[in-house]
Amino acid sequence: MAQEDKSIRLGHPSYVWRFGQDRRLELIRRYVRLDGARVLDIGCGIGAYVEKFGALDAHAFGVDVDAEKLVDARRAKNLALLAVSASEALPFPADAFDAVLLHEVVEHVADDRQTIREAQRVCKRGGSVVVFAPNRLYPFETHGAYFGTRYIFGNIPLIGWLPDFLRDRFAPHVRAYTVRGLRALFDELDGAWVMHTQIYPGYDKLARRNAWLARALRGATYLLEHTPLRVFGLSHYAVWRKDG
């Protein structure tokens, strides 16, 4: 796979830890106890969350299908508990982890339903599966889009609002989920939803150019998360608990 093609298909991990990641980590900690917990990050990329979980006294593991990213993680972050693995066939026994994270990854995998089944399998009873995934109602497609054979990187407006057959022509390389679509991935699994909402961006790239504007947008849109307008947020944030 060419490097450009791989980046399009697998996405870009968080290379620099900024405000947006800090906020998401805090959201995770509201529902998942990390101290002493065994935590798996599926699609860990360069290991940003694995590193942070370890700093919070979790026994943190990571898997990713991209071996090159794991080499970078081991070298740059001195992370050892990483393995190359497809998300659809995890190299762990059942009931191995207190929590499993899928952070903006399920939209890229070959089989999203099987990925969730594997996450549920390796999660302990009473443990949590935590998912961040693209929201179909967000006004922009953040993974770029194809116009014919030409791929354009960046935030492309309104693609997610198109009917499926049109949306999939512009963005065949990535999924985006409605509330119903994301929840359907957990159908017939033994467990229950702890929470499911939508969240707005961290505006980290904007903050590098205009810190004031980024703060203003954070203040305005984070208020929207407490209103029905949260349905237009960037990502779903969902926590599902395995029956215990």
C-alpha cells in the first residue's frame, strides 16, 4: 500500500497531544476508572492514549494494523505493550481487560461489526467499551473526499448529509455514523449503554493560528453539547458496559 493511500484509508493518529486530547481523556475518566485497570487501545497509532493511560497507573496495551506506527511508538514513547493486529481478530483471551478504547478507529476498519464483537469479547464482565466515532450529522467530512479519482484532503462541507449512495461515492474510504447506526454495532451483545452523546472539536489547529477564536468557539459549541444541538457535534462519544 502506498504511503498516501495508507494515510487516507487508516487515518492520521494524534501526533501531538493538545487540548482536544486532554478533554477526551477527561471524558473517558468520568466513566472508566484507570488506576490499576487493564486497558486496551484498539487502533492505538503512535500510542498517545496508551502513554497517557500508563501515566495514570493503568496497565495499558495497544494494537494497530500499521506496524510502522508501532515502531514509532516504541522508539519515541518507549512503549512495550504493543502488538500488530487487525481489530477483527485480537490476540487476547476473553475477559482480559477492564476497559477497551476505540478512538476514531471503527470508521476505518475492514469490518466494524466484527471489531465491536472482538472488543466486547476481550472486555471483562462489568467492564466498558469506549467509542469515539465520526458523527454523520457534523456539517463537514473531516477525512477529505474523492472528486472522481482525485482525493482532496481537508474539511469538505455537507458530504455527511447526502444520501448513502452519494455520500459513499465522495467518502468511500471512511464511515460516519448516525446514532442508530453506531448503536446497531452492539446489537445482540450482552450489555447496556452507560451514556451516548455527541461532542464538538477541540479546535487545536485553529488555536495555533488564533487562540482567541478557538477559545470562543470552544465556549460556544461546548454549551451546545448540553442542548439538542449536540446532535451536530464532530464525534459520537459512547460508553457501553458488558453485562456482569
